[in-house]
Amino acid sequence: MLTKKLIIAMMFFLMLVAGSVQAGGDVARGQELAVDCADCHGDDGLGDEDIPAIAGMDAADQIKQLMAFKSGERPDEEENMVDSVEDLSEQDMADLAAYFATLPCPEK
């Protein structure tokens, strides 16, 4: 019985922690941090033929991708993204994702 309660409590705690990072993005701070992203993705986040657009991307999806680059789960042959995310905290990632989610999506 105690084990079941402990497992439920841990699951609840982990959901709160994950949700606070994803929901806690600061758009203004993300805009400041995005200056470095503009070198490749452009000021508008639309990228080009070689660089993917990140404007309008769902914030949770973007955080997941940034974390995958940082952990090495997502390959990055030229290591541009690995270098870019190396010093980002989870809050930095949430702030960037919140900012880019506010930008207009590219036409598909």
C-alpha cells in the first residue's frame, strides 16, 4: 500500500516539474535569448532551404527537440545545435520555445 502511494506521489511530482518548465516560458526573455538562434534560423525563425523553420512551432515540441539535441538523443552531424544548446538550462529552453511559438508559422 505504501509503495503504491509513493509511486503515485512520485508520478504527480514529476508531472508538476515537467509542466512547470513547459508552461513557464517567458516570451520576453526568450526573445533576448533568440538573438543567437537568428544566426541560423533567421530573425523571423523561418530558416531557409537548409535550416528548418521554428517559428510557430509548438513550445512543448520545441523543448523536446532542444533537450534531445542536448542529451545527444537527436543526431547533429555538424554539431551546430549541440553547441547552441550546450549551455542552455531547461528554463532557457522553455523561454526560447515560448518566444518562437508566438511567431507566425511559415506557409506550408
